[in-house]
Amino acid sequence: MKIKTILLSCFLLGCSLWSSAQQQPMGTSDKMAWWSASRFGLFIHWGLYSQTAGDWNGRPTRGGEHFMLYERIPLQQYAQIAKDFNPTAFDADSWAQAAKGAGMKYIVITAKHHDGFAMFNSPSSDYNVVQQTPWQRDPMRDLADACKRYDLKLCFYYSLGRDWADPDVPTNWPSKAGRSNFWDYPNEDAKDLSKYIERKVKPQLHELLTQYGPIGIIWFDTPELFTKEQSTEIQQFIHDLQPNCIINSRIGNQLGDYEVVEQSLMNKAKGKWESCITMSRNWGFNKHDTVWKSPEILVRNLVEVVSKGGNLLLNIGPKGDGTFPVESMARLRSIGDWMNLNAEAIYGAGEWKIQSEGNQLHEEETEIAGQQTIKDAENDATSKEIVSDIRFTTKDGFVYVFVRSPKTDFAAVKSLAAGQARIAKITLLGSKQKIKWKQDATALHLPVPSATGGEIPVYVFKVALVGQS
């Protein structure tokens, strides 16, 4: 009996110490350190819309994962999808392994999207995956355990100012017929956002922040009509539960720890920022979506964002059965092969004195797309053009030169010409061969490797300057 008492006391002490550690707030820069070093994360859009796969009533839908809004589907009718949602092929370990293998450091998953359906065990709302589906499981519990095993940060997406299952969420639109559920709840003037916050938002955030261990980010979307006071209140609510949890800028009202740019590679932020993009056109799985970005384009996207000091959050829409589409898996593997050789130039790296040399068309094309940061349905405005150019990052005093999609045998790096930099040593990441480089008054001339079959033609040279080698 005495031994049991001692063991129980040790257990309670351990829980107390863990809880105490959780409540010790870091400084803003300290809590952001892991995020800034990561540079690359996986976005997952998974919900009832995944089950329909782009169809409704025997025809393709409009609006992708937003089709409840676009098709004006009554809540009671839309909720019937849950009866068919039984993702028995879901395997959290395979998801985590795929992210880890691609070189990603964190996962952001849709805990609740605009349709208001909770993809987690939510005691405060029975409109959730455990209570409404034949599956009756909490995938977030499994994913939390898998992330811990594979050293990934688990983060939750939460639709803040849009919830088509709630009667008190008003619209944010020039007319009173926009982004809220006005077909089930037509009286916009009667809607009280504060009731929704107290009845659903706070209880569900409490569940997400207490049921799954430490959470890296609460990734909000669509703050819509939240006031500065309401956004501030939610921010404090989160920090009271997990002081070191990061919050993105979509909590609204100029709050949050970093800016989000959607479906664009432009840095419009004044500080820390993240670009979220899709592999295909849609965020959620859609069987009619056949336009996929190539692995080369996706690696180019990653390099471009990191060269501008940002993080890339790359999206996958799992199928209704819980598996990743084969097209997504193939791209993750290709990116992973590239990262195995070149991750040194990505993790913890930041902007050099200049970001790029060469073609500027890409930036001009994406500038318009970057002006609107919150968008609806299909909104991919990233360039698909592949041009030869050079990008830069820096870390620990070294300069990393990314030669992207070269068309010649030598790359001329004007920013590292004689007189611009004194070079001690150059290596090619992933290669043991000695690099025969030449520096003159016009440029640093680097030999471009001969591409092999299946190789992504983005090569990274590590440049040690005099005094740094």
C-alpha cells in the first residue's frame, strides 16, 4: 500500500511539473525560434468535404471544400455526409512519416473548417467526428501521438469568423448575403457573434489546447467581423492555457505572431511570415482536380519563400478514406529526396543581402495575388513558369547559392564577383567532388552539375567567405 502511495505521488508530481513547465512563458523571440528554424510545414485540409470528393447530387460541385456555401446546402442535409464518413484506412503514423520524409517540421491540420464540423472529440459540440460518424474515433489524438514519435510540432487550423453550422455567425460582405449561412439563418440582424464565441469558440479552443499536449500553433482563418477586443480576448485565452503557443495573424485586428500569405510567394509582411500553397488547385480532396504542380515547381517555391525569410506551408487534401492521394505522396517523396541533400540551406537559414539574381517576372506576376491575403475556394495565383535564376540564403556566416533550373553549363553569380566577396571555399551540397569555380570582376562562375533522371534541377552551393571557412 505504501509503494502504491509513493508511485501515485511520483505520478502526480510529474504531472504537476509538466503543467508547470507548460505555464512558463518564453519571450516572443524564444517561442518563435523553432518556427523560424523549421521553414517547412505540412498543411492538411480534411473534413466532410473530403468524403464527397468534389461531387454533390451526382454532379461536380462549385467552390471546392467551400461547396456548402456555394451550393447553399441546408445544414441538416450537409450533415448527412457524416453518416458515410468512415476513414478506416487512416493511419496517423503514415501521415507523420510522409511529412517527416519530405523534410517538414510541423503539421497544421483543420480541426474545424468553415462548415463548422469538428474533426476532433469536442464535448462542447456534438457536431463532431466522434459523435456523428460510424468511425467514432478522434484522429487528432492519433496524430498527436504520431507527431510526438516523429518529432513534429502539431498545430491546429480553426475557422474563426466563419462557421456555417452556427446561427450566430454574421457575414462579412458588402451585402447581407455573403460568407455566412444565410439560407438556414436568414436574419443577419439577430446574429450575435459574442454568443458564438462563448458557446463554441472558447470551449473548442480549450479542448484543442488541453486534450493533445503542447500545440505549436493555433492557425486561425477568416477573422471576419471579430472586433479588436474579441481578438485580444481570444489571444489571451490561448496564452492562459498554453503561453508558448504561436498564433498566426488571422486572429485578426493586427494581432498574432506572424503574417500569412495565401497562394502567393510574395513577402508582404513587415516581420515573420508564412506562405501557404496547394499542390493542386484545391485545398480539400477533389477527384476532378487534375492540375498538379511538379516537384520541381514545389522545390522552387520552397527556395523562393525561404530566400525571402519566410516559411512554406504546403497543403495536402487527404481522401475520405484517410489516405493521401498518390500524386501528393509522389511529390512528398521527391521533395524529401531533394531535402536529404540540401536541407542545410533551408533549416534555420534566412535572407542574405539580396534575395535573387536573374528573371524577375515571377515576382511581378505574384505581386497582384499577394495583395489579397484571405481568399475563397480555388485561388492559386502562384506562377507555374520555370525560369533559370539564382536564389540566396545565409546561415552561420555562409552564403548558400541556389541555382534553379539551369539552362547552361555554368552559372554566373554577379553578387559574388571579385571585389564583391573574398571566397575561401565552395562546396556543392550532396556531392564530395571538388568544385572548380572561377571568380572575376563580372561574376562568380559555378559549374552546373549534369542532371540525372528524376533529379530536381535545383542545385545548392555552399560558399565560405574568407574568415569563415
